Amino acid sequence: MSPEPVPFSKYDEMGAYHWAECDRNSPRYNPPLDARYTVVSRRIRGAKLMLDVGCGDGYLMGRVRMLCDQVVGIDTEATGTRLASEKLRPFTNCATVQASCYHLPFQTEQFEIVTLADVIEHLESPAACLEEIARVLRPDGALLLTTPKWRPDRKWDPRHVKEYTPDELAESLRPNFSRVTMSYFWPIRWSRMYSTRIGWRVIRLFARHAYNPFLEEGLDPDSYGQILALCEQPCREIAHAGQVQDSKECVARAQGTERGAEATTPAGE
């Protein structure tokens, strides 16, 4: 039996907040959040098929749509994928699917890139999700994963099931990927400044008009608050697909062609 997803109410409470908080012209502009998606998207170039697991309101999909031939997103939360479908409607190479990350409804070895952006910390059974991601990745494909780095004093977000140290994350990833490369972003010194009233104002102004300091990357985990893992050479010990869909059919259905039941359904974190 597949694990049950952890409820996520943030889209009901805040709407399509990724789109608002990553817009430099928005009063809700959030430089750390914007940096997360920039760090991921600048590593995606020329992919034919990409899957965003835990796509939520579809912001990352919209951001990388020009870098991929087709982008598919899955999520379990109804409000999130409804918002994603609305935001992505103008983009004909994007489609969202209501599905669990523990049971991906896609063929084996289908995607060149899979993203898991700040999702693993919300999962009760991360191993089941990673097994499925390894299954749907092509042998030469890669998983791009981000997650907040564990800190001893408090969680980054009370909604998180588990926050990982770099060693814990690497241990979780290696059963499903033969090659795992870790790097880090969100400098701690800027996070501390951003937590003050004056620092929040100054950094937002600087990030809007000059440079976002949360984009700085490095290899010293003690100096940064976010982990980026590049996971390659997927291992496939499990082949469990259930009701399989072809990602091209997902996009075609989202465009309104007649290839069976609609792929864009209520879902999504």
C-alpha cells in the first residue's frame, strides 16, 4: 500500500504564492524563494522531457518551459494543481497531473530531468518517492533536489516532517542513485540579516535592482542554509507503474486533443 501524502494547506491559505513571491515587482517579493528556483532552473538546459514532482502552483514549470520541449508536473493537493493549471494555461508544452509521488503514473525511463524542489522534507516516506523517481528517469537522466539544511535550534517550517543534514540526505539518496553531488546556497550570513527588519528591507531592494545575495553557492555546508543535490545514474530495483501515462499524451490532453481522459485534474502541493 502506498503511503498517504501529508496534507498541505498553504495554497488554500495563500493562493499561487510562488508566482507572487518570485515576482520582483510584487510587494510580496521573497528573494530566498526566488533564489531557490533560479539555482534549479539554471541547471536545466535543452531537456526534451522534464517532470516536476510536487509542482504545487506550477511556478517552476513556468520558469523552465522555454528550456524544455515538454514539462509535466504532479502533485496531490487539489488547490495547488488547480492554480498551476490556471497559471500554465497559455503554455502549450506544460501539463499538470493529479498523482502521488509514491506512485508516479508514467512509463519507466521516460524523463531526462526530474525536479524535487523543497518537497522531500514534507514526505513521510521519502524512500518510496525516490524509488519512483529513479524508475521514471532515463539512464542518463538526473534528479535535481533542494531542501532546507537541518539546523539545531528550530525547524525552518513547522510543516516539515523531517529536515536533513547533508549526511542524512546523501544516505537517503544513494540507494537510488549511484552518483550524488551536493552543493549549497542561501548564505547563513544573509539569512541572519534578512531576519531583521532593516535587513529585510535592504536585501529586498538590493535583490530587486541589482543582485540576489541568496544565489551565492558553495561547498561548505556550515555556511549555507539550503542543500542542492544533483543525483545521477538512477538505480532501478523496483518497477511499479500502475496506470501508466505517456508524458506526451499529458501535454496533448492539456492542449485539448482527444487522446482519452483529461490529464489536468485537481491536485497538487
